[in-house]
Amino acid sequence: MDNPRHPEIIVELLEQAGKPVAQLSLVRRTLQKAGYPDSAQEFTTLAFQVEEHELLDLARKFVTVV
């Protein structure tokens, strides 16, 4: 898998398994708080274009998921 765009940002998403809205919100908020509003917007836009089961892989393109 490719390295995430912002590997220094760690998001605990595995606890949110099966909750796509919570996952999307957590990644978006974390990117915004870290000072990456453009990445937050891009992630959000792309998240609404993928299937629910693809959201975790999308998140891994932007942040480090644990």
C-alpha cells in the first residue's frame, strides 16, 4: 500500500468499524485540526464517492490508520 499523504497524522478508526459517518467525520476533523483543510475537503469529497467498504482504504491514503 502507498504511504499516506500525512503519515504523521494518526487516526484510530478501527474502533469505528461499521460506522462510516463516524469514520469520515473523524478523519475530516483530524485533518482540519492538523492544519490541512484542503486535504480534509478532498477526503470528504472522495469519501462520498466510494462504497462504504472502501472508506478505510481511502482514509489510509490520507492518514495513518490504527
